[in-house]
Amino acid sequence: MSETSFQVSVGEAFTAEDVAEAAEKPTEQVARYALRLGDDALILAQQLGWWVARAPELEEDVALTNIALDQLGHARAFLSYAGLAWGKTEDDLAYFRGESEFVNAQLFEQPNGDFAQTIARQFVASHFQFELYRQLQGSANATLAAIAAKALKEVDYHRDHADQWMLRLSLGTDESRRRMLRGLEVIWPFVEELFRDDELTDSLKGVAAAPSSLLEGFEKSTAAVFARCEIEIPAGFVARGGGRLGQHTEFLGHLLAEMQVLAREHPGATW
Amino acid sequence: MAREETESGAIDQDALARFDEIIAADERIEPTDWMPEAYRKTLIRQISQHGHSEIIGMQPEGNWITRAPSLKRKAILMAKVQDEAGHGLYLYSAAQTLGITRDKMTEDLITGKAKYSSIFNYHTPSWADMGSIGWLVDGAAICNQVPLCRASYGPYGRAMVRICKEESFHQRQGFEILLHLSRGTKEQHEMAQESVNRWYAPALMMFGPPDADSPNSAQSMAWKIKRFSNDDLRQRFVDMIVPQSEVLGLTLPDPAIKWNEKRGHYDFGELDWDEFYEVLKGRGPANSIRLERRRKAHEDGAWVREAAAAYAARESEQAMAS
């Protein structure tokens, strides 16, 4: 494949199939990094998919499914790209890895809980991903930059959706405020892990977005929403983390069992 | 046509004559036009039932979103179920132009007062059911719905144009799922055949009872809400799916299917209408489950809707004050 065969400008439709067909094979390090971002998005998509036909309003069924679809699209692009390094497809990676091989941050595998807990998780996830993709669109790696540029526009909407619900639930009724605060209490311990640098991200300067460098933007944009919600920035427990090393909370196993069951019943089959 | 009375009790012959003229000329009745009460009620019943069917119809397919066997299939399925929520929204909006509220329609649905398509009272235990629903159920829906794009009531006809475009994509993706399974491993082929065996007859029943037993059909056809009879549409559907089943390499579970040269149509066997009426009366495999899921979503979401309403009230108060 020639070096010029893969050119994607910002805003062009950019799919997992494009990546699988046209991207250059990534280095082992880049693939491991792409796998992290792909797993974050995949696990979040899987969680949000549960809400279909369970949301509080029809409009919310549409919105949550839309967000799930966007996340699934990002996951497919990142996993397809990572897979090129190991001769694996997106489906090999999604369906035939065990729990300890998943490298998503633990935030994404936290349960849906009630609608407020889902919104708390969305709030953190979308503000994090917004900062991440904003930086990653300037990556020296053209494929990561192109995926990030497309994802950024979509995640901007996810962020707005989460902010709008944060406001409504925080300032709506006593009951909604009580639930919103409880949702944040459950989710916030998993924020810290998102911003930890490690050996892998240190080795990809100019290619990966250093997690620690995203914290300032995240704190600034979330603090503005908390102020409007008349909520103190949550403090309290900090979970130990380890998702990036394949260490997970007790929820991921259930999620994977469900996600992978049919594919694993028919190894070698295509769908 | 029955004589209609205005609110004052006087018979508004002029308005009725105008209505009849519009229908006769194949033009559209719009929300602001006068219409007979029975026409309005028939449309409210039909459009809201159609909307409910889309909403309940999200469940049997939603059942496989978390387990779809490839990421591409997962994405397609999510998009499809999302389309159904969208269809439910357009249809509810079209019904609202006739004077019913969304709250009332929701209440009618979750209290079991309103009907929806019986097809969604069947379970989806197999992945291949995602194929059968697309190919057979959406296929039958298209046969039913394409003529509705010309329905005499404007907002309904226009909603159906968009819905039909999306449904035809849904049907193709269902066919493609089955084709892939049928040509896949032995287990996948069997999975596809088993599923088609279960969905064939219920899909044919989606066109409603035989014409002789269909009480509302004649009036709806006179009003040009409905354009073809149940049996005509059913025949059209059978004529479409028999050759498609051959391409799929799957059989349809009716030994009576046979090309009839004289009629220019496929003959097919009698359907078990007792089962149809059983499911209609609420004794289908999943009636209570579908309704309970809708009820639970509605009840669990009450605090969210209350919060949104309280927030909106607070915002508008603040806007007034400033």
C-alpha cells in the first residue's frame, strides 16, 4: 500500500471499513493505544444499547440510541485499526478476547443504574472524550487524527445532551436532584483513572493524547456545568482503577458474557 | 355516507359536500378541513395503533442489540430500532393533528385499551428472528403501508412516505441477514429455516382477517384511507416472498404454495385464524410482557419527565422575571 493511499480529510465519512481497507499497519504501541480508545467506546455503546425501549421518553430512546451508535462507530474504527497490527478484525477483538484483555477505563463498564446514573456516566465520558478527541485530531498519526476529527463532532453533541440533562435533573425536582447527586457519587470515583499517564502513553508523544494533559480542560468544562447545576464538584472515594491493564470491576464480565455469547457459540462463522 | 351534524346540531351539508368532493377528486384532507366525526375517529384509531405498533415493535428487536453477533450487525440493528422510535414519533404527531394528545395515546397503550399489531406479541428467541422480522414482518408492513402513502388524510400520507423508505431498507437488511445465515454453516442455515418457519404464518396474518370478516374495511376503502383489501394485499405479499425464499434457499412452511397459471398468482393454504384471534385477545406468547415493559419504562421515567417539566417551568419563570 502506498503512503499516499490513505488520505481522509476532516469531516469526510470515515468508517471501520475504510480503516480496515486503507490504513497503514500501526505499530504495536499505536495499536495498543487505539485498542484502549476502542474498548472505551465499545463498552459504552453496549451499555447504552440497553436503554432502547426503556427510556423515560420516546425522544430519549432516539437520543440514547444515537449516542450508542456514534460510540459503536468510533469503537469499530479504532478496533479495526488496532487489529491491523495483529491480523485481527474488529469482531475478533470485540468477541474473542477475554475480560483481562479488555483495556477500557473502568468508568465505561459501570452499570447504567437509573437514568441519573447513566447521565452521570455520560457527563464524565463525553467531557473526557471531547478533550481527548480535540487533542487527538492533531495527532502525528493520520489514522488516529482522522478518527478523532470525526468523533469530536459527534461527542460534542453527546456532551450537550449530558449537560442538558444534568441541568434538568439537578434543578428539576427534589427527587431528581437526590438521584442526580447519588448518580454522581457512584460514578465520580472512576474519573481519576481517565487522566493517568502510563508507560504506553509516555512512549507515544505527539501520537497519543497524554491523559494528564486533558485534565485541565475537563475540570474547566465540567466545573461550569456544576456551577449552573448548583452542585459542588464531587469529592470522596477514588477507585483504584487498572482498566488500562486489564483489571476490571465486577460488572465487565457480565457485560462481555452477554455481548459475546452468540458469536462464541459459532466460532469461525460470519454474520 | 352517513349524515354528519355540526356542533350546533344542524346538518352541515355544504361541508360534507366539500369533504366528499375532496375524497372523490383524490385530493388530501388537511387538519384544518372539516371532516366527519367517524372519519376522524377511524383515523385516530388507525394512526395511533400504527404508532403503538412501532413503539412495541422496538422490543422484540431490541432484545438482540446487546447480543448481535458482529459489530456491523449491532450497528444496523440499533439504527433500525431507532428508526422505529422515530416512526412512532411521526405517527403520534400525525394523530395529534386530529385532536388526540400523546399522553392519552400513551395511557391507552399502557392500560391495554389500545391495540397494536399482534405480530409483536411473538418472542424473538433466535438471532435469525432479526432476519425474519426484517424480511417477512417489515415486508408485510411495506405491502400494507405503500398504499397508505396515498391515504386521503394529508399528515398520515406524508408520514408514510418517509416511513416506507426506511421500511424498505429494513426489509433488505432482514433478507440479507437470512441470506448470510442460509449460506453459512449448517447450524446457521438451520437457525434461519427454524425462524422462517415460526414467522411465516403470523406475517401473513398481519394483513388482517379475510375480507369477509373484516368489519371496518369497506368504509375505510370508501374514504380512501385504505386502498386495497386485506386478501388482495396478502396475495401480493405471497407473490413477492415465494421467489425471494427460493433465492434465500429456504422453504416456506406451507405445502399448498403453488404457482397458479390461471390466476397468475401463487396459491397458498388456509391460515389458522383461531390463533390470530387468540393473540388479538391477549393470549399470545408475549402480550403481557410487551405491555409490562412499556408500562415499566413509562413509570420508571415519570420522575425524569417531572424533572424536565419543573425545569422548563422554572426557566420560563426566570425569563418572565428578567
